[in-house]
Amino acid sequence: MNYEKKFDVIVIGGGHAGTEAALAAARMGANTLLLTHNIGTVGEMSCNPAIGGIGKGHLVKEIDAMGGAMGRAADQGGIQFKILNRSKGPAVRATRAQADRVLYKQAIRNVVENQPNLSFFQQAVDDLIVENACVQGVVTQGGIRFYAKAVVLTTGTFLGGKIHLGDRNYAGGRAGDPPSIALANRLRELPFRVGRLKTGTPPRIDGRTIDFSILEPQRGDEPAPYFSFSRQTRFHPQQVACHITHTNKKTHEIIANNLNRSPLFSGAIEGIGPRYCPSIEDKITRFAERDAHQIFIEPEGLETHEVYPNGISTSLPFDVQFALVRSIRGLENAHITRAGYAIEYDYFDPRDLKPTLETRALSALFFAGQINGTTGYEEAAAQGLLAGMNAACLSLEKAPWVPKRSESYLGVLVDDLITLGTKEPYRMFTSRAEYRLILREDNADYRLTPIARQYGLVSDSEWQAFEEKMEAIEQESQRLHNLWVRPNTSVATHLETVLDKPLERETRALDLLKRPELHYADLVLAEGKSLGVSDPLVAEQIEVRVKYAGYIDAQGKEVARNERHESLRLPQGINYANVSGLSNEILEKLTCVQPETLGQAARIPGVTPAAISLLLVYLKKRGHLRDAERNLA
Amino acid sequence: MVQSEIDTIVAETTPRGRGGVGVVRISGPKTCDIAKQILKKIPPARQGQYLSFLDNQGNCIDEGIALLFKAPHSFTGEDVLELQGHGSPIIMDCLVKTAVAAGARLAMPGEFSLRAFLNNKLDLLQAEAISDLINANSLQAARGALRSLQGVFSEMVNTLVADLINLRMYVEATIDFPEEEIDFLSDGKIEKKLNTILDTVKQIRVRAEQGALMSSGINVAIIGRPNAGKSSLLNALSGYDRAIVTDIPGTTRDVLRESIVMDGLLVQLVDTAGLRMDADIVEKEGIQRALKEIGIADHIILVVDGTKTSETHPDKLFPEWIESFPAGIGITVLYNKIDKLNISANRQEQPGYTVLSVSIKTGEGLDALKAHLKKAVGFSSEEGEIVARRRHLEALKIAEHHLLQGHQQLVEFKAGELLAEELRQAQLALDQITGKFTTDDLLGKIFSEFCIGK
């Protein structure tokens, strides 16, 4: 049967990508339907109970700056917060929270349920309705046909999912959930390049059977930081500690003796796993010289005893898991509540996507999350936001948004995916961002909230708070610029208790802040009068901008220099064989990636500066260079 | 450093190292500023003036004609300055270096023509020609770069880059994986590694500056079938028995080099092992080296034993090797042993190659060969070793600057992420010598070195 109403946007999947996609589309005013096989698992954290981390925290802040749910939910569900790299500079500091699975899921469910323009429906999707290479809607398992102007597919590990536990394997989308086989088969008929990836989880343990008294506790930061710029959450839940233990020689021996029973080594697993999140059997094989590996015992929640031993993800048979867990200090009597497993699933080569995350082959179809070869909640959610936003743009006939590498980690993520593709599950790292010093957690709102506002993604109250913050930064910076500190005054004497070198001449207070040892709080304290701002986020911005000024300028110039190539759009469907002088190798690469801009073309590995010159000549010859773009060499 | 929207570029536009007059061309928005620095004035447009050319310390490099063209009435459509001086490689190199110090960057192969084309200074019909030019010049530049990277210089640069990558691996791992018990920034190792790298850069720069002009010359590869007379030719041209010459095919198992000066033109002759597909292992090694030499040659002499074949077409003589020859390279086919054939020396021009009939044994036709070689390589406009070396030196200079900044960030401010940024910039500069090193490559190194991941 046909469902009576045609939607603007349908989102398939209720994970981190799906929820952000549906929420973003709905916030923009698109009539949105979220289709999931199980409404009860919306917002589920299928892997480790943590949000954020280096590079990932940056993505969470960006999602939040654009009105997304992840940061807020993590604030509400977080039971331990840390700023990683606190001792290093602001660009590489990142927030991470251990989250209570139940609280996090509740928070997400709450946002989704209360979002205007958003409805849900519970049923698995088996088929896409396609006409003239354009997606028109979907067909569910029960035969209901839902029509929409745009469809976002966020299938996670469910497409053709296959779970491995030792020498046994079976079809599954996640422990306890069925896979999407019909949809996977349908998608394999469509013109997408498909591959297999693998990921895994460790066994879960009943915390009551762990001897925490002999383990090293790791507490969160106090006061606990927040992800969300809007700070709607006033208080975090109760905060708890993680614990650290290690594998040992005996553990490694148990694993080594049973490697032949691991599907990773027997050849049963063909999908490629992430190198930075290897299974324990992988670790002991590749780094045989190490006799211990760290394990973080992470609480799964406040209302459960289950813990997540992060660091021993494995697909070894259960009896080996049992023995290896019990060989670990503190876990000698551990009771495993759920076995670890590996899961293989289909993903599609992201080089078949446009930078809007719309597929090239079928218009109005968008992909987000693990289907694009990424791993991680944050990477998925960020793509979901972008795909949902652009699906809404398509159905509401607005221009789409393409994030830039110089503007956001989201831009780095998407550009990496569509330019380089991926061979292993893609995870964000700060080293992937060449403009790392300007893409900081602390300025995600400055970078993205104005864009989000243009697209209707942030509410009036959020926008007002943002404007007030920016105004406060501006005013206080101006005040400090006009404030002169003279040597041998009480302010100077006060400051010199902090300063490495005494003041030699009259100096603007703002310039004094350039000295690494001096912080805003010292300055305000030395002034004696409480003239400064009380909002620590405002103070932080002022200080970071001053301290990083030279590097921010330099990176800004690098951005400007590259902008000429970045903004030069290549016409669609160039036949690169017609570009004279290109080598076969480069021709092949350009044809495979179909870059959208000259800048993207230049980033394809193996594409030389000479090839870019040849492309320019071709574009000029075909009259594709406007006068304003002629000086591009 | 203030960057304008469009870079100003500089290059020597006359064939390198020979001829009485050399021309350095500068094009782009900073042209007039650079003119002021080198000439102490901005010359009037389109009027040649005889002026002193000064380096950035104000020393006179040369005297010659300066010609300024204002945009858009110039070859490239931008402001263009042409400095016509004496054609010595040293003078030309100094002028280029001064322009770079004043804010220009070295032009990429074919870049002046590309700009002219993009600025509507060249006809659309010339688009194909521009593409060909860019390609040909890039190939030549690549050969020049390869040659510049031979020997000690190459070893030192490779060490430098390997050390830098290793250092970045530690720094980036510390930043991206703070919970992996690998905080290298806090121990002294990083600074030690950085100091080593800084020392290496300095050493390379000094040695490269000294040697920049020493090894410039023409590379001629002598190749042919075993026993065709290659080694005899090398001996004949260089004047003493350098290669072992016997009647056993495949005697020359290594690569032999000889430098000779022909009327002031430095020619490096490279005698290669005989090209045979069915060679034994030792000789195979020699053939590998021969192919390497061919890759960096300016000119190729194919020696043919006239008593064995009457064929003179390179494609037919060496069908299995011809693909290894650099595109567009000059080829001379030396039809040897005419003394045994009772014919006299002569010369035939063919499309893409020249055939000279000679007798290396009697010396008949060898003078004609020398004259031909001088002509064939003397007027090539290719980007050679000096330019390549200049590119490398500029890259090293930029890298050194960033390494020093990084050192300060580390030692004075303990700012690991700023050290990381300076190291990234240093690597970007060195990429010009070694090719792109991507973030993915770096992450690969990190994952293979450290056990990362909870």
C-alpha cells in the first residue's frame, strides 16, 4: 500500500547518523519521517559508552554549534568528563565523556520525540523506489510504500551484517538485532562500488565480579566541562571513575595459543578493520614485543553493574575470551555478561558521493555514517547532520551546503571521504586537519553557528546567546586593547608575580596576554576591580585569539591562497580523456574521483601540479573560466 | 610574510649555461617591488636601460639591460621585468636567488606561458601547444631534479626527510593519542631529534650551495648492444683507456663516467652496460643502472655495430628499450665500424634522431660527432640541474626556517601543537624535493610504530 502522505525527507536508521539527519531536516522545516526497525533502539550506543575524544570532540562541538543533539545528550548522559590534552594548546584540546547508555538514549529520544515536523515509524526498509535515476521513496518489510522528495540512508553495520564469534558466524546487524539483507541485496544491484569492513567489541563484564580495590582509578575533571555551547543542561548526572588495568604475559600466551581459532586469522573475516582500534589478537601479533596493553574499565551506566573493558575487543571463541579476561589483574573472578564479537558489513565507496553526501548515481539519495566507510558515533552524527540538512535543502529547493576543510572538521571528514575514499573504517584525528590551529573545539560556534542560522538550524534563543557571546568577546578585547599597563604601578607589580620577564615599557593589556605564562584571570585579578567578563568561554576566546594570533593569521593566509583553487568548480561530467597531456594514471584517478573543484583535484594523491595546469588550460579553452577566475595559475 | 593573491614568479628564460646573454624573467604583482630592490629604481615601461643588478646586500651581481612591461601589455599579461645579463650560470643563479629573496617564487615548468594563455595573451588555438609545453617542461624538470638528487646530496636529503617523518610521527602521536602512554613531548628525545634535523639541514644547505654549480653539464648516455663499441667511444672521446675494451660481449658491467670539456661545454659521458634481454645476473644489475642513467640523460648516443646490421631506426634497433627513453630526448645513432664496411663518414637527419656513420677505431667522423653533440645539446631550453638545485635550496631554506620556529615553540613555550604546525610546514616545503607525504602516510607510520587503540 502507499502511505497517504508524501514526506519531504525520509531518514532510514535511528542511530547517531539517522537521528541527527532527521533532526536537522525537521529543524529546517522539512516534513520528515524517521524509519527504523526498532524505535526502542533510537540513540543506542552500540560500541563503547563514550562520546568525544581527540578529533571526535571537535566534531561533537561542531554538531552542537549547528543545533544538533549529540553534545546536549552527552551533557545529560555523561557520567565522567575529561578534557584530553589539557596540558597542550587549545587547538588540540578535546572533550570526552563516558556516558550512561540509558541516560544518553533517553536524552536523544526526548529530543527526537519533541521535534516539530518529525514523525517516526517502526519497520525495516527492504527496497528503494527509483525512477529515472532519482529516488522517490522506500518500501518497508510490510509492503508499505512511503514517498519523499529525498531519502537519507544511515544503515550502520546492518547492511549485510555478519557477526563472528570464534569459528561460528551468523547474520546480524548488531548483537540482538537482525541485519538488513533485502536492502543490502537491492543496493548491490545499484551502480555503487561496494566493499566490506569489520569492527568489533570486547566482552562486557559484571562489575560486581571485578576487584576494583587493586585497580588504578581514573577520575574525571572537576568541574566537569560541557559539550554544548547552549549549556541548556545545568547539571551533569552523578560522576563516576573509570579504572585502568593491563593485559599481561599470561593473557598474551592464552591468545597466542588460540590464534588459529580467531576468525581474523582463519580467513573467515574478509572485511578490513581499523588499524587504530585493533582487536587484542591483532595487538599481540603486531606488537609481539610488548608484554602489556592498557585496558580502561568503563562504566556502562549509573543503574547497571555492567562495565566495558575498552582495549580487548575480540572475536575469539567464548572459552578463550573467558580465559583471557580472567588472566587480567582485577578480573580474576570476572563474570562475562555478553561475549565480544566482530561484525562485518557492507559499505559503499564514498568517492561515489557528492560533497553534499548525495549519491552521484541516484539523485535525492543521501548516505551518512558507517555506510560511507567511517567508524565512530561522532563521525556518523556529523555526516547525518550534513546529509539531513542537504536532503532538506533539496526538498525545500534551497542551495545545498558544502563544508570546507578550512571551516570545519566536518569539511575535512567529507572531503577526505569523497577525495581519498577509505580502505579501513575512517576515524577522525586532529592530524587530518591541515588547518588544525583554526579548527578548535572552543571556536566551533564562531565557525559554524552563523552558517547553521542561515539554514534555519538554530533556534532564536540559541542565536541570541551566540550573538551576545560574540559581542562580549569583541567588547572585552577592545577594552583590553585600550587598557595600558605601565611599569612600576600596582597592576604591573601584581602581574610580575606571574610574568617570566618584568614589564619594560608601557604595554597594552591585550598584548600582554600574548605571553604564554599569563592568563586572562591573572590580568583581571591584577586590575583589582572586577571589570572583566565572568563567562569563562568569553575569556577563553579572548585569550586563545591573542595567543594564537600569529598562527591564526598564517593559516588564514594559507586558506586565502588556496581559495582560488577551492572555489573554482569543475563542470560536471568532464571527460578527462579530452584534457590533453594527462598521463593515463592521472586520467584514471580524476575519472574515479570526479572532483568538484580544482582544489579537490589537486588533493588526489598522484595528481601533479603540472596536471592541474593542464586542467586549467582545458577549462580556459572550453570557456569555463570567468574573467574573475582567470588569474589562477 | 604577506602573500598577495597571485604569486610573483621568476626563472631564467634562456638556455642554461651557454651563450653570451642570459635573460631572467619576473612576472606578477610584486614585479615593481623586486625591480626597486635589484635596480634601485623602477625603469620606465618598454624602454631598455643599462643598469647595475644588485643582490639583496646591495652588491653588484652584473650589469645589463633591464626591460619593464606593465600589465596588461606584456607576455604574461602581468607586470613583467626582464633582466638581460651575461649568460654565466653563476650570474643567472644569483639573479634568480635575489628575486626569490625579494618575494618571488621559482616558476613552475611552463608557468609563464600558462599565465599568458590564461590572461588571453595567447590564441585559443595555441592551447594544445601550451599543454605540450607544460608536459615537456615538467618532464625535463623532473629529470633535472632527479639529476640534482644524485649522490651525497640525495643521501643527505633522504636522511633528513626520514628523520623529519620520524619526528612528526612522535609529535603527532603524542597529540592524537594522549592516553596511549606515549607522551614524547615531555621527554628530551624530541628536542634531540629536532636538533639533529636542524644540523642536517644546515649541512645540506652549505654543501649544496657550494656544489650548486659544480656538477652542471650535459649528460650523454652511450648505449648499445654488447660489443658495438660503446666503451671504445668513451675512451676515444675522453682520451685514455677508461673502460675495459675486449671482444667479449657484455664486458662493461658497471656504469662508467667521464667528464670532458668540448669548447667550454662540460659533457659527462656515461657508458652503460650493453642492452641485452638475456643477460646474466651481474649484467642485469648493470642494465638496471644503465636504465637509470638513460632516465637522467640529456642526450642519447646509440652505438650500432655496422657489421652486424644495416638498421638505423632506434625503434627497430631497441624495440624492447625504447620505452625507457625520456620523451622528446635527442638521439644520435652512431653507425660504427665503417672502416670494415669500406664506406665513408656521413650524416643523415631523420625525424626524431640523427644518424652518423663513423669509425671509432680510426677516429673517422668523430669530429663531426663532437660538433653535432654541441649543437644538439647546446641550445636545449630545458630546465636543468641548476634550476632544480635552486628549487631544492629554496625548499631547504623554507624548511629550515620552520624547523627553527618549531624549535623555539618547543623549547621556550613547550607548545607541542605549534611545533607540530612548524614541522608540517617544513615537510610541505620538502615535499617539493621528495613528492607529497600525506597525512594518511603519517598515520600509517604511527599505527605501524605504536600500538594505538583501546
